[in-house]
Amino acid sequence: MDKKEIRVILADDHPVVRTGIRTLLQQADDIVVVAETGNGSEVFKLVDQLAPDVLLLDMEMPGLSGVEVAMRLKEQGAPVRVLALSAYDDEEYIRNLLLHGAAGYLTKEEAIEIIIDAVRGVARGEQGWFSRRAIAQLSALTRHESNPAKELSNRERDVLRLVAAGKTNIEIGHALGISEKTVEKHIGAVFNKLQVSSRVEAAVLAVQQG
């Protein structure tokens, strides 16, 4: 069976950056960049016309900032998944993007290594494709007086460790010898016990608690 083609819109106001990212993405036979723009205000029209799976969104653009674009897309109920790109691992940017529904946040210097995997993961509906530097910043934003991780079973701890390592549900299933559905069930239990709502929050808590 052929892989489903992942349609991507690339929004960044630096042509050289767009060219570099597009070149990287073209190495994947299941990803196609359907449009590019350097202006935040143009994103909505392109998303509406082209129905992309993933929007690679620069945070610092003329017209509208990446945070404003993400916020409006969420308000409109747009199905596109947002993968934020930034030159900075700034706490405020990361916090705002989390609040406004971004599926991931990559610093541009780290994106080179993981951008194809991140685009594929986000397109599959996975949440929490955050760079190591972003997770380090997020760990400073979330403080827990107790250690809810103590409530996890050994299997749930194994799953959480792999989530924190950035593994997909399929990869976790292979690593632990369990089905993807069982992985999803364990992740749901982990989220409930840790009182978190996303993979990145769970990963941050895992890093904090060692």
C-alpha cells in the first residue's frame, strides 16, 4: 500500500531558510511542500485553498506573528497541524504556542536533524514534537511539589521514558513488544495519573522527576 502523501505549507519570511527546509523535506518521498509564504497574513488563504496536513510556521514574520496565526487557526477550527519554527528557545513563545494548540516547537538549528520525523509525527496526529532545548525551557515553567510519577506502574514508566525520548506510538510498541492500541491505553493512563494533557507535558514531567 502506498504511503499517504503529507501536504506541507512552509511559512517563513527568510527565503534562504525556506529553501533549506524545503530541500530537507524533499528528501522524503512521502512529503510534499504545496506552498510557501513569507507573510503571516497569507497563511489563512493558503490553508483554506490547499488543505495541508502540516503548517511549518515561523514565529517571527511580518503581517501576523506565528503565535497570532496559530491562535486564529485554532479559533477557526482549522484541521491543519501546526509545527512551530523559531530561532529562539524563548519561554514566552513556547508557552503561547502550547496554549494555542501547536503540535510541536523546533528551534531552527535543531530542526535540521529531526524535521522530517517531526512532520511525519505531527501529520499522524502526535502531540509534543518539541526540541530538546524547548523541553529544557518548559521544565522551568512546570513545577510540581509532589511526584505523581510514583503512581505509575512499571510498564507505564517504560512507556513514559520512550515518550520523553520522542518515540512514536508505533516505535514504543515495537520497543516494548506490545500493540499500538495498548500503547495508546498506557499513554492515556499516564496522562490521567500525571494530570497532563499532552506528550510534551508528560515528557517535561519525566525529565523533572528523573
